[in-house]
Amino acid sequence: MDNRSSSFQFWVVLICLLSTALFLIRITGPTDLESYAQELSVGYLLDLMAQAHWLVQHDLESAIMPRPPLHTWLMALFASLFGLNRLSLALPSFLSVLALGLIVFAAGRRRFGEMAGVLAAIAIVLAPTMAKQVALVGSEPVFTLTVTIAALAAFSAWEHGKEGSWLLFWLMAALVTLINGLPGVALATGGLFSYFWEKRSNPDQPAPGGPHLAGITLFLVLTLGWFVAASISQGQTLISTMFYTSLIGDAVSAYRDGWQASDLFKPTFVLLFRYLPFSLPFLIAVWRVFRHPASDPGERRFERFLTCWILFGLLVLSLARHQHADHLLPLWPACALLAGRELARLAERIGKTRFAGIAVVIGAILIGSTYAAVNSTSTSVTTHIKPGEGSDYAREMKLASEAKLAAEAFIASGLDASRLHHIDTPVTLQLYLGTYRPFVKQTQLEQILASASTPVDVALGKTGIEELGLAERYPGTKRVFRWPTDESLQAVFQVYRINP
């Protein structure tokens, strides 16, 4: 085995170990499933698993999903293999982050050299925001993976004109659409605008054309196949939600409340801040692309492709109505590749041994800060938080932790979870109970009670039975379960049995 092969295997193992270490730190910490809109993903999964609604899912508020269901399908696959728990729900994100690291390593190694590829992969895995993404029960990491593969396939197809590369691009474009909708494909194609930039240096540069018929056919079969079947299942409701509300509605009302120039630059500032310290070499790398482009035609073409991928993506996200830091994630692989090359140049200037020492210290700080943050959060979760105290995130973490304990206690009590009519219980409670019982409003509960001939079990969260006014109207009402059992603490989950 030669040194080149040995070093390649070493770096692959290192990337896998770093990704796994961060995942284990996060997954063994307290649950945060009531935060970052993860409860929506939980609701969709429960609908699929409990009701077998594969084409279209609803959350526990009975609201139809605003995006296609590929991420929910992936969660269902892992849940069927490993059980309905946080670990199985987070595995798609972990595997996506791991795959991103390996893909970026391979692309950087091929285009910029092995050291640049390694450092780009480390920038993917150890970027501070990845501590959240690696165990997120959300579609962002999977979406970023498919966008990255699609973008790199598009570049390869442009460079070599092979039908197989275009076919891969269209396949990934279909998966991008099935995760986040058709607009997501724009993020995968932004790099191709570098054709106009490259043509100034090389007038003979071919356009990114090629055989597309098979790829477009595959794209339409996958995307329209799902959409037609889903539309038949749900009718106008699906069309209204996905097009008129989520797509057209957002675009039309984007600046109804006024527009500020700061909105245009906000995504750029967030990108630079959220991905420190790796965003600093990325910033230098972009400056170098414009001022001192690579002399090698292939390297220059790739660096310009990455730059256009980033700049076009920033433009799209800057004009979007809903700006969120997680939306920048599909741009980070391109940023990391440029940052990795810049860091490799720095290593050559200051010496690889000295650079390795600095890199180990910075890596240890980043991993250590993640561990410290998780453990400090764990301490706050085990401490009672009074209403109105602590941050929103701390209260959500506490709620998610208490919901798990409440579900375990309820199951141990022998009561039947399938009888419950939920008013405002934590969403993750039903994850641990293994049920899908959409929330009911008070008017719906009144109808249930009016037609019931047997006792009705009502599950409450923050709402008290007094607020519903049911105890006075139904004197036989009694509480059969409460969590926590300590009456001095605010109730997280209560069950009242009402005799109509």
C-alpha cells in the first residue's frame, strides 16, 4: 500500500470519526425536539406511521404539509428499522452531514489537492452550525446533500458533456424537488452562471449543454408522478397549500410590509458569522478568485463555478421573504471548498507541522464547545424553570424532556393512549406514546362529548380543566393522570376522564 492510498484512508476515517463524535455528543444530550420546528417533522412522521398516509401528511394541528414528503419517507424508513425514537429520526441528518464531508473531501482532493480537500471536509463537519444540523430532525441536511450532488454533477456534465452526469443531475434535481419544492433546484444550478464569466477568459468555452431528454424525463416522472398522485388524494387543498400559499403567496407578499436595504445583506452577514472561523478563509478565497484567478484552466473554471454557486444563492436568499440561517446551509459546501484551498495555502506558507498544531487546537475548541453547550443545556433541563424564566430555547428543551418522562410514566400507568383527545399537549409526547391523535379544539371536544356514550379521556398541556369549563358541567369529571406528580410544579401533561 503506497503512502497516497494510506493517507486517503486516514483522512476518510478521520472525517467519519469527527462526524460521529459530534453526533454522539448531540444525540446523548437532552432532546430538543420541541425546538427548531422539529415538532412539525414529528407530526408528519406520526401521520405516516400511524395512518399510513404516504403521499401527503398532516401535522398534529391537522395542517397539510407545505413541502413534498421525501424527508418524511426517509425518517419512516429508519423508524421502521430502529424504532420510533429520536435516534432513528436524526439518522438521515447524521448520514447527510457525513456524506457531505466525504463528498467535499473527494471533490476538493481532485480539484485543489488532498490537503485542500481534507480541510474543506473539516470545515463542513466542524463548522459551529453543524453541531445543530448533525442531529436535526429536519430536512435541511438531506436537502443540502442533494443540492451539493446536483451542483457537482452539473459541473462535471458541463466540463465533460457526458450523458451520465446530466442524468445524475436531473435525478438529484428531482430529489431536491421532492424534499423542498421546485425552487430548491435554483440553488443547484447557480454555479452554471460561471459559463459567462469563464467565456471572457476562454471564448471557446462550450456552453453547459448536452443530452437532457432522458434526465428531464426522469425528473418529470418522479416529481409529477408524486404530485399527480398526491393531488388525486388531497385535491385542491394540496395545490392551494403548496402553490398559492407557500410559493406564490410568499412571493407576492414578500415586501408588503416594506423593504429595507439591510434585508439584502443579512444572509451574507449571517453566513460569515454562523460559520466562523472557517468563513474568514472563505472570504479571503473569494477575494482571490476575483483578483488572482488560478492559472490552471480547470482549477479556474471550478473556483468560478463555486463562487457563482455561492453568490447566486445569496442573491436568491436575500430576496426571499422568509430569511433563516438554516437556508444558507446548501451554500456552505461551496464555501468550504474555497476555504479549504485557502487554508491549504496557509499551511504551505507557515509549515504543515505548525499548521497541524494550530488546527488541532481549533478543532478541540470547536468540539469542546459543543460538548460544553450540550452539557450546560443538560444541567438546565434537570433544573426547574418557572413560567416566564429562562430563554425560549431552555423552556422548549425542558418541555421536550418532560414530555418524554410523561410518556414513560403514562405507559407505566396502564392507561390507553389511543383513547386520548389532545388539546394542547407537547407534540413529542405522542412520539413517545406512538400515537397520532390530532389536536382538537374546544368546539370539537363539545361535539365528541355530546355524542359519546362512554367516558372520554381528555389530555391537556398548559390548559387547565377549569379554563374549559367542563368540570362544572360534568360533575363526574376526574383526573386520572398528571405529570409531574408534584402538584407544586406546573403541569406538562394531564388526563381527565369525563363522564358525559
